[in-house]
Amino acid sequence: MPAAPFQPMVFVDLETTGSTGTVDRITEIGIVELNEEGEVREWSSLVNPQTSIPGFIQSLTGITNDMVAGAPTFAELADEVLSRLHGRLFVAHNARFDYGFLKSEFKRLGLDFKAPVLCTVKLSRKLFPQYSKHNLDALVERHGLHMPARHRALADADVLRQFWQVLQLQLPGETLKEAVDALTGRSSWPAHLDPALLDELPERHGVYLFHGDNDLPLYIGKANNLRQRVLSHFSADHRMAKEMSLAQQARRLTWIETTGEMGALLKEAQLIKQWQPTLNRRLRRNNELCTWRLVPLSDEEGDDGAVRPELAWARDLDWGRQDQVYGLFGSQKDAVKTLREIAESAQLCLVTLGLEKVVAGRPCFGYQLHQCSGACIGEESVADHSERLRNVMADWRVQTWPYGGPVAVQEGRGWHVLDAWCYLGTATSEAEVKSLLSQGRPTFDKDTYKILVSWLPRLRVEPLSDTRRDPS
């Protein structure tokens, strides 16, 4: 009897109609189960792919269209396959291929399949780096494995089981365990976090939160694949100072699934503003957010149509309804610095802009350096100077909210409720929409504004009526 594994395992091989899991289909499944006692169970089945098998693949595998014509479809085999894979380490050669195909087949049935995965190509490379080839044929030759029928699913799956048995017999148990743990993410998983979370993390869009000793969030991030992104924090090639600190301080991990990437971006920005995690540097709440407005000069100060820049604080503006505002700056210092740079590049007068003071009738310092066109001494009219200011500031203009009121944006099965560049939340029902609208708008947020400016043109936008009805 083979040596017992570290945990229940399934060695899996598939034959398919092509190489793309989202388009091509499975034609044969081979599964070899190995339980904690080392007992082996084999199962295989041809699968009707409900499409034609290309000729070159028929020649490669020996599986013809006639052979699968009377075979069960994957939908008919799904329960059987799922029961054999459930709760076991998924082992395959080039595992991304087999795992991806099965995920796609289950997804077509509305099922979210996930499992811990071990790739035997990566395992062979890690344990035997002195060899250049690690394909299945190389493993068979190198380790004296028995393969009666190449490119048939059960035979290929059993070769992987034989390879595992050889490793158990030839290598120290701790060496093998360290290699498996490293490849499945367990070796770098923080000691204070529940290891069961490794298998619970979904491969979906969402936001994740690492909590510390006081249970407050240490770090909040977004992900298109929660499992992959969380594991990346602790992989060997990501051991930066932040990740080291996170690994040492994290005591709990939670996550929120979202309906898509936009929802993850919005939720991440919202939660970071709410909790201000110590290890997040980006997206934090900014109480000094400000902008420039172009306001008319008083009648006694200048010509008709002349304007001057005036600093305005975000907290004092009705964002989204406010017109003629330019730039979003984290502080007054940043705003003034940027306006100075704009002025110098366009030869605008710092005195006329209100950024410098000189004795009346005297030119500004920039004029002496040929960086001012002379508005300070009347060589350029204030109206002309104002027109040039408007033109150069146009690229910095903050967009006005393009809708008459709140809107809902559909992403997946949810609706993001938005108003005046603010994210109110995500709803899946009429009651949730009404509840979000009743809470009013949150404070304007620069990061949410940038997300919405980028994403709104791509998605369906549904204005919400005064009755605050469900957009669906």
C-alpha cells in the first residue's frame, strides 16, 4: 500500500477539445483518490463535449467523436465529480489547465468550484532543480513510472499518483511537506491566522481586511481574485517591509465579495476612509482637500470678464453641482505649488494671480526673468491674462455631475447607487436602493471621483426618479 499522504488528495487529468477553458470542453476525466490511510480509488469517464473534437486532437488522444457521442455530458457527471474532489488537495500536471477547465465547466452550471491546488510541474522543479525538463514524459523516464496509455485521462492521473509515491519513498517527509506547503501557500501563511481560511477564500472580486490585536483593520485591499491577492502578500517574492509587518501583526482576516471590479474599487475606497488602517497609505481620508475656483474680479479691480483664482475647501462646496472648479489637491501647499508651476509654464503673472505682492506699478519678479507677459504693469490686459488663465486651467477642470440626481449603475447582479460623484452603496433590491438614498450623500472623496470618471462611461447608467424606485 502507498505511504499515506499529508491530507486527502485527488490526482486529476483531463482530455479536452482544445486549450481554452472558457471556450473548449472536456472529453474525458480521470481521477485517482488517495485518502489519509493511503488507500487508492480510481474513477474515469468519457464526457460528451456537445461540440466536435478537432481531428488533430482525436489523433493525439485517441478519443473520437463516435466514442463520446453516447457519453454523459459534464452536467450529468457534475455531482459525481464534485463529490470526489470535495475536501481534497487537487493535484495535476500544469494544474492551472485542469483546474481552470473544471472551474469553467462548473461555472456553466452556476457552481463556484474551488480547491487547494498543487501543480506537479512546479513540485518537480522545486525538488529537482538540476533537471531542465519536467513534463510528464520526463517524469516517467526519470522516475521509472508506468504509463500504459499516454494522453488518456486515468492513465495520466495515475502517473501523478506514482510520482507522489516515489517522492514519499525517496525524500524526507519534512522536505516534501515544506515543498508542498510552499507551493500551496501554507509555508508563508502568517502563524496567527487560521489556516482554514486558505481553502475558504473565494476566487472572486472583493475587498479583504486584515485585523490586528484590537480587531481594528490593519490593512484593506481590493482584488479581482481574493484568494490570489491575499496569498500574494505573503509569497517569498513579496516580502517587503509592509508585508512583513502585516504578517507579524495580522490576527484575523475578513472579506466582502463584490459584484465586479468597480464595486471592489468603490468599496475599498469607502472602507479605507472609514477605518483609516495604519498600513494603508493610499486612499486615506483627507480633511484638507481643496481646489481652485475662477471668480470674477470686482468692477473696480479689472476689465469685464476678468477672473482670478480663489482657493476653495472641499468641505465648503457642493461637489458635482459646482461648476468652474479646477484640480483636486491634498493641501493648500500642493494647490499653490501646482498653480505656480502652471503660471510659469504659461507665462502668467504671479502678482495678478494673487500669489505674489509687489509695489503698485512695479513689475513682478517673473517679468524680469521673461516668465510673465506683463499683466502686472499693463503690457497685457487683465482680460487677456484671464482668457489665457481659463485656457490653461481647462485641463484641470473637475467634471460637473452629468445627471440630474442620483443614479444606479449595474454591475453583475448589483446596482451601485451614486450621486454627485459620491458612492452611496450597492443594492440588490428596491428596499436597499431606498435605504441607501435615505441616508444622504457622504462627503466628497477624490478617489471615488476618479473611479467614477473612469468607469461610468463603460457601464449602463439608470437615473433614479424622485420616487426612488428600484432601477431594475
